[in-house]
Amino acid sequence: MSTVKRDTYTPETLLSVAVRVFNERGYDGTSMEHLSKAAGISKSSIYHHVAGKEELLRRAVSRALDGLFAVLDEPGATRGRAIERVEYVTRRTVEVLMDELPYVTLLLRVRGNTTTERWALERRREFDHRVADLLKAAAADGDLRADVDIRLATRLLFGMINSLVEWYRPQPGGDAERRQVVETVVHLAFDGLRTSH
């Protein structure tokens, strides 16, 4: 029986379990023993797939970061006025967060205690800077209100988006709810930031 289970266990299913346990216990509070029990496989079976828990963390946060950075290369993020591009990036960032909720949750909780965590924090800062640059460009174009501090607006925008990991829980067949969340975030942010033409 255990042979069948081991054979059907994939690196992807192991990663999914690890992310769930990291989010429940915290990365520092998770041991290989915890991962072994949660996965229902031996520690040696885990080591067959990965070098250790830090490799699982790197794979998990890479999945979240890859999704976020991919948004910046999409046509909607690279063409048109800066205000339209930053609005597009905001919409897509919320969608990626909802699609990859456990992975983005883990990414937002890393504290910088390991090499992987420091790497992830640096990549997050890079993403934030690229979005902030879009907001600055929109301000330079005259599309953002002059009385709004761009640094503060950037922090508030990310704060609103990132808070989704604390309360958003996808519901089966919840496409309408999902669209509503995306549109509400975009409207709340940009109705308050845009100049009225």
C-alpha cells in the first residue's frame, strides 16, 4: 500500500502540502517531521524529491513570484498610457493572488531569516519598485491627482491588494465573487487616484 502511495506522490503534491503546513505553522516552526506527517510519507521519501524544506520554500515562493513578474510582461502592462498599464497590473496582480493564494500568502509571510527568504524579499521589492515606477509615470503624465503622495499611494495600493490573503477564501463556483473583488479593488484604488478629466 505504501509503495502505491509513494509512487503516486509527485513533487507538485508534496509542494502543495508543504505550503499548507508552512502557512499553518510558519516556515521556522515547520520541521521535516511535520511535513512527513502531513504528507503521509516518510522523510526519506520527501528527500527523494527535494534536498530539504528550504528547497520546498524556494519552489513555493518562486511560483508566486513567477506569476507576479509574468504580469509585468503581458501586453496590457507594457503598452498604452502608464495609468492604463498600472490599472492592468493591479487587476492582474489581484487575479494572480487569488489563483495562487496559498503560494502568495507564504511569499507575503517570509521574514528574511534564510537565504531563500532574503532572495524572495528582494524579488518582492523589485516587483513593488516596478509598479511604483508605473505610478510615477502616470503622475508625470498628469493622470494621477497632484495632491496624492506617490510613495504613500503605492504603499496603500499594495496594502489593499496584499490584505486579500488574510480574508479572501475562494468559493466553489465563485467566479462572480472573484470578478467583484477584482473590480472593487481597481475601482477603490483608481477612482481615488485618477485626475478627473
